[in-house]
Amino acid sequence: MSSYWAMSGYAAYVWPSVGLTVALLVANVLWARQLAREARAEARRRIASQDAS
Amino acid sequence: MNWVWFHRFGSPPYFYSVAGRIVPWLAWPAALLMVAGLYGGLVLAPPDYQQSDAARIMYVHVPAAYVGLMAYVVMAVAAAIGLVWRLKVSHAVAAACAPIGASFTAVCLVTGMLWGQPMWGTWWAWDPRLVSMLVLLFFFLGYLGLRGAIDDTARADRASAVLAVVGVVNVPIVHFSVIWWNSLHQGPSLLRKGGPAMPASMWVPLVLMIFGFTFYFYAVMLMRARAEVMRRERGGQWVREVLNATGDKP
């Protein structure tokens, strides 16, 4: 098992590549969800100010 | 030919609703394909006969490069449609592509460096493929910078769309750079004459990853484009109806 993780001596190159890419995939989803939340919050504020006036 | 179905996507509420229904149908296949592709590529596939286990970087580097290029093409096409037909939804789609494309292009470059150091003995070379990919990143960043610098959304849309369309000439340069010039980077090894330059145990996981990344790109792009459409239409009646109907749900 430890020989698997060693990647024939290339562990220092293979695992950071995989880790970075997985982080990229997760980050892009979180980023898009954050944008959606912000857009809804801003629209709610706009509606509230329309209703108030 | 009836184009009404297509024109309806120019309507923000229709786009918002249909895109929202499509996202899960893209996200789940993307997750399954990527899990299968990573397992196949990192565990089941044999080590390369020349590069040993370092070749497994391919399973993340190639799909990242693919998404970077695809994001650029989708961005340029959406920007061009936005310019010609003045469709706001189209500009929102273009704007949604850029941050995703930029981040995947950056990760492609970094994973390429992590592959280049052990295989070529250098992190970076001023090589046609590497430089044209760096130029792709600069086009994304220029597009985002230009949008950020113009406050008026309609003017930002038009100016950035022109940049996006001009930059599309770089896409075939990236693709053919390894053929036209003598590059350090290896040539096409999947879609080439005579079939893939590797056994099925190696190319099948790569194809799964490429399809998984493609589904993923369209899912995240539609999520961003929906948020962008709502941001632009925040004063509209349909936004009020959507927010009333969904409550606090995402």
C-alpha cells in the first residue's frame, strides 16, 4: 500500500497535481453557490426597498 | 425550421428556470464520471513504460486543459451571439465562462509544471504549447479585468465581448502548436491517426475524466450564469416571483 502512495518516487508531483485539481473542482462549485446566494440577497434587498417606497 | 425554442433562451426568466432544472442532470453524471475516471487512472491503469507513475498526472492535466479551451470557445461564441443579437442572457453566459476557464487554465499550467519538472527537468520552458496556453490565461484575465474596469454592464458586455471574440484565434494555435512547431510538449496521443497511443486501460479513464469535466463545466457555468442573470434583473417582477416561490432554498 505504501508503495502505491509512493508513485514510483513521483509522489511529490502526482499527489499535488491531483490535490490541486480536486481543490479546483470543489472551489468552483462553492464560488458559484456563493454568487447565487449574493444575487438572491441583493434581489431581496431591492424588492424590500421597492416595497418600502 | 422553427427557431422559437432557441429564442426563448434569450428570455431571462425562461433561462433561469430551465438552467436550474438542467444543473442536477449535469452535476451527477459529472461526479460519477470523475470518480470512475480518477479510480481508473490513479489505481487501475498501468504505469507508463517510459514515464512510470508520473504519467498519471495526465488524468488531471489533460481534462483541465480541455476545460480551459472549451470554456474559451463557449465564452467567445456566447459573446459573439450577445454582440450580434444583443442578448443579455448570452453576455451573462460569456461572463460565467471566464472565471472557470481562467482557473482551469491556471491549474493546467501548474499541473504541467509538476509533470515537466520530473520528465523534462524543468518547471517551465518558452515552448509553443506552454506559451500559447499562458496566452489563453491572459485572454481570460484580460476579459475579467476589462469587465471589472467598466461599471456600466451593457458597455462592459460589449467591450469584453470584442476581446473574447478576438482572442479565439489563440485556441487553434494552442491545439496545433505541438504539430506546427517543434515542441517539447508531446503531440496528440488520444485523437490521432491510428487510434490512441496507449492501451484502453489508460485511455478509457482519460476519456471518462474528459467527459466528467465537460459535464462539470456546463453545470458550474449554468450555476454562475443563473446568478448573473438574477443580479442583472434584480428589479424585475419575475425575480420577485422566483424568490417568493423558492423561499430561502438555493
